[in-house]
Amino acid sequence: KQEVTQIPAALSVPEGENLVLNCSFTDSAIYNLQWFRQDPGKGLTSLLLIQSSQREQTSGRLNASLDKSSGRSTLYIAASQPGDSATYLCAVPSETSYDKVIFGPGTSLSVIP
Amino acid sequence: DVKVTQSSRYLVKRTGEKVFLECVQDMDHENMFWYRQDPGLGLRLIYFSYDVKMKEKGDIPEGYSVSREKKERFSLILESASTNQTSMYLCASNGGTGHTNSYNEQFFGPGTRLTVL
């Protein structure tokens, strides 16, 4: 059964620092992987969708990489800002239904001014 | 841009009331989902609909039902609300297999914070 983990569960960094969030999954036969951001009390906002044929996807200060063989994805945030403070979740397709996804528990990021 | 809207941001109901949560998407997506999110438990799938009038139970369907009479609208129904259904409810949609190669890219609504007293 596909399982998704994210380490660390929480992270606190000073403003301006570059940081990496990790996502691991047990079944490497995935079509793609999605990263989301969630602000407190709000819905999830899609940040990046990286296809299995890609190794990286970039949007502004965000860069997501995908290594299917090792079952890992990383989200790199450059020059962090207080506005980046949020919970970041990754999700991969379910192995039993292509249309459903399995979410990780999230990493809570706090960027200190 | 895909837009997913939910009928209420905050809702307060009493135990035993029938509660309707509505979700509308404007991208002609095949699939729609209802999740609940609780601290320490993450996102859990309640129900999934892959077409009009078609539904599939998720991980925690007990105490809930759903309705999808039109493609753009997916309703979650709490037949008799209980205090343990106090939670954040999130609706999402995606295009579905064959829609594009990003068929399962999920788009979420803003969420409904439901409190059952």
C-alpha cells in the first residue's frame, strides 16, 4: 500500500535562508507528484506538479525534484520570506485508483523575520 | 484558472441536524472529492465521485452521504450531525484519466470549518 511521509514535521528558519522539504513514498510506480501549500484555516493551493518523466519543475523561488527510483521528492525554497510560512504537503497517485491521490502529513514551515 | 468554490467558510450546527455542504467547480472536471482534515490525522477521503450520479466510498464514509446530480456540483450530506463530525471539510476536483497528462492534478476549494454543538 502506498505510504507517503514528510520529514521534518516542523521547521523554523530565519528569513533569507534556503531550505529543503522532503517527501518520501513507498511505491515508486507513480505517474506524478504534486506539492501543495496550506495556510492556517484555508484550503490547499497547488504549487507544482512534477511528472514522472521530469526530474525537476520550477516556479519562481520554488524548485521540486523527483527521484522515482529512490522514492523521494524534495521541494527547495530559495531566499525564504515570512510569507512562505505555511504547511507544505506532497501527494502521489493512489496505486489502486489513478484518479485518487495519497497525501503526506505535511511539513509546517515558519520563517522568522 | 480552475476555480473550486464551497458554499460556506464557517458553519455552526446542532447535534442531530441535517447538514449540506456544497462544492462547485468550473473546469468541467470528471472527478470530485470530499475530504476532512483534523489535527494529527491529516487529510482523509470521505467520498469520491467520478461522474454524474457515480460515487465511491473513501476511507471514512460512515455518517456521510453524497450527491452529484450535475457534473459541476458535488454535495456532502451529514444526515444527523454529531460532535465528532466537527472538522475542516475540503472539496477538490481533477480532470480524470484522459483529460490531460496532468489528469490527477488536484484543485481545492477554500474549505468549510464545521462546528457541531
